[in-house]
Amino acid sequence: MTMELRARFTEEMKASMKAGDSARTSAIRMIIAKSKDADIAARPGPPLDDTALVGVLRGMVKSRRESVEMYRQGNRPELAEKEEAEIAVIETFLPQQMDDAAMKAAVDAAVAETGAASIKDMGKVMGVLKAKYAAELDMAKAGPLVKAALGG
């Protein structure tokens, strides 16, 4: 269980504080607080590992994207911009996402590996994808690709 992300959070926060970048410092403090909340929620088990923290970060990005949409609809561009700035900071800690071609190749490989023949096997394929590519694959985008690959 590695804790590389937590060390990066601390290092990046120190660097942003020295640089006087208050917006970035604030966003990183929020990330650290959220990771501590997730650790507390995981008790009595051990603190979250990097893979689980990536999931927490993805959740933070998702909720902020939803907020941006609502702020834009509510004609509050300044709030939307603040959320987008936070998304940019959070994404610096996320692994690089697969491009569409790599995602399609991963889906095809998972379909072949599971021997999936119909849409009923979608759960098996998604399970393999999550096990192998959880960090760099957006499961929300993978779902429709799996469905298409299985003729659904």
C-alpha cells in the first residue's frame, strides 16, 4: 500500500504556499481534508491507499463538474470559474486518462478475456476493466463501449 499521493499533497501545498498561490493552496487543503474524511470513514480499517484516493479525487471532480453546470445555468460565471480552477488542481493528482483508442483496445481485450458473448456478460467485462485499469480508465465512458462491443 503506497502513500505517494499523500506525500505529493503535502509537497504541492508547501510549494503553493511559498509561491503565494492562495487559490491552489486552498484547493489542496480541501483535497487533504477530503482524504482525511475518507480515512475516518474507512475506520477501523487502515487509511486509504492511493488507488482508493484516486476514487475520492474522481468523486470530487465529478461533483465540481455538476456544480459548474448548475452555476452556468444560474448565470453565476464567477462561481463556475472557481469550481473549474479547483477541478484543474485536483486533476493534477489524477493519473493520465486513457485516450479513446486505448480505451477501446482495453474493452476489446476484456471482452476476449471474459469470453463475453452478450449484454448479459457486461458485468463480467466491467469487473475485469475495473480490476486492471481502475486508475486510468473512466468507467462512465467505458460502459457504453462495452455495451457496443457486446452488441447492446
